[in-house]
Amino acid sequence: MQNKSADVLVLGAGIVGLSLALKLQERDRHVLLVDRALPGAATSFGNAGLIERSTVFPYAFPRDLKTLLAYALGRRHAAHYHWHAMPSLLPWMWRYWKYSSPALYPRAIAGALPLIEHSWSEHLPLINAAGAQGLVNERGWIKVFRTAENASQHLDMAAQSSAFGVTANPLSAAELLAKEPALKPGLLGGVHYPHVRQIQDPQALSNAYLALFLQRGGQFVHGDACTLQPEAKAWSAQTERGRLHATHAVLALGPWGEDIARNLGYRLPMGRKRGYHMHFQTMATTLEHTVVDVDHGYAIAPMQTGLRLTTGAEFALRDAPATPVQLQRIEPIARGLTHLGQRMDANPWLGSRPCTPDMLPLIGSAPNHTGLWFSFGHAHHGLTQAASSGRLLAELICGQTAYIDPTPYKMQRFV
């Protein structure tokens, strides 16, 4: 490596770190990108690929007793709990429950909205520059429901979302089958969100962003974020090519960001929701839209390699052994929804989503260290918010006027 110093050291090469690195390059900053694994190969690898302009309501913690009991007793497939992990998870879950209250939840909506509104407009220039247009499915996504209770709830949500600039088209049972012929009969209806884009290979998008980053003169190197340490007016980290130095360092480490922050003296109320996926061979009739079965809490996304069946949330320790019981439970249900071929993966994929209790990411400066910045905690929306949060943090690092208000994402709200 020719240069062992740079303007910014970005630790973490998932979609959040990659997007930030590209936004920094657009502002003529020299960036070193460091990760212990391949770019985009961890949390960024396993999502349904949605850039969700429609999801203006963050995933709140249930507050009614009926729903809480259903989850606790394992009667709903959208969540699964490792009960032995509860002592570690309860402090975060308690705060998550409080921030989901009617009094505080509107703050989460208001805070998430700017990042969501600009999600596609900030990704699109990067996708075009990276030559990744062929990965984009522009048909939108569809929620489907089986019961009158869920139909009422999600139709109301669709109507409410129009106040935030979201287009949502209710579908009768007949309209649903006409819109998505690969669905099997028996559903009550659905809602189509046409202005959502889906990336049909999230790993390929990460690879394309990395190639663009390297083409623009950036450098990627394997290294361990745990070696990050402050120096005189700089930061450094140990890598396979020696110790690298930069004026600024960014923790864009997803579910591992909390660990490095703690090493530097910051205790954050972070939690993690784990998720699984499995690919299935496509049949002669196959899905053209990503479909979410709201009654059973899973999604099926059409990928270039097959249909990706993704689970809801597993509440467990980040590094606990895999327990893919949700996949086992929803696979027969999903086969009743659409046409799935044989399993394509030897084992289910498992990833971990980094979650703050107020449902908003941490984006901004560290209060006790000059030149240290955070960009993690995007929960379910890492891909959606990667480019919009990348622009925001790039502007802050470069001392430019932020295009949206950075206040909702500051770490100071927790420390």
C-alpha cells in the first residue's frame, strides 16, 4: 500500500460504510476502508434488498397485552426469543418499549422520515456511477393479509402513510392475484407500494460500490477495528498492511459498533435483532414483487439466484449459535402462499441487525473524542438509509451545512 494515511478511516465495509466512503470521495476526501471480512458480506448480505421509501413507521415494540402474550408464548412467527439471553436484553427492550409509547413514537417517525425520503435519490447516483442499474427491481413491494383484523390494520396504516408522501394502493383479492399471479388463492387482499425499489442481489451491489470506490482512488484493506486508537490529532488502526492513520475515524460496524464504542468509554443502549434467510429455486410461475405476509411475519424476495425467504426478528445474543426455528415454521406457510422449489442453501444464513431503543440510527460525532464519528444502529433499514445517512455524515465530517437536521441521530441523546 502506497498511502498509510488518509483524511478518513472508515471502519466497516458493509453497505453503510461503503455508501459513506463514496459520499466522502464526492467531497474530495481520501478514504481508507477497513474490514476484517469481505465488503458487504455480513449484515448487508442478508436482507430482502428493499430500499423502502414506504416504511415511514419504524418497527415499534408491541404494547398491547394480547400481542405481547402471543409473542411470549411463541404463537406468532414474527419474533423468537432466546430466554436465557433475556437478562442481557431486557434493559434495551424496556427502553425500546418506552420509546414505542404514543407519547414518544412520533419522534421516531419524524426522525426516520428525512433519511427515508432521500433514500432512493441518494442511492441512485451511486447505482448509476457503479453501473449497477441491472440489479434494481422497480415493481415495488406488496403486503398481503389473510385476516380481517390484519387487513383493517394495514389498510389504515397505508392510508395514514399518504400524509408522509407515500403512495399505497389497496388491492382486493382479485386485484392482488392480477398484480402478482404467482400468489396462490386464499388471501383477503393486499397493499401495493409502487415507489419502492428492490436490489435483487445485495452482495452484488456492495461489490459494485466497492469497485467504484477503488476506481475513484480509495483503498480497501483487511484489519481489526478493535485496534483503533487515538493519536495526536489523528486515529490509527492495525491492518494486514501495517498501522493506518487518518484525521477522522468512523465506526460503521453495524452490530459490532457498540463493542468498539465501549472500548473507547461509551456505553450505548443497543440491542440486536437477528434474522435468517434461505434461497429456493424459482418455478415456472414465480414472484415479480417482494411479498410480505403480515399475518406470519416473513417476506419472500425475488433475487437473481432464486427466491429469498426471510424471517422476522430473533431476540438473542449476537454470537449465539443459530436456531433457525422461524424458518422451519414459515417454510410450509410460504409454500402455501406461492410456488417454491427446492432449498438452494446448505444452511440458513444468519445475520444481526443493530438496533437503538428509539428506532433511529447513531449518526454524528463522538462527544469525548475529536475526529471520531459514528454511523450504525440502522436496524431493519441499513440498505434503505445507507446512502442518505452517508451523505449526512460526509457533510458533517467535511464541515458542510447538513442537508437534513442531524439532531435526531446524535449520540448525545443516550450519553
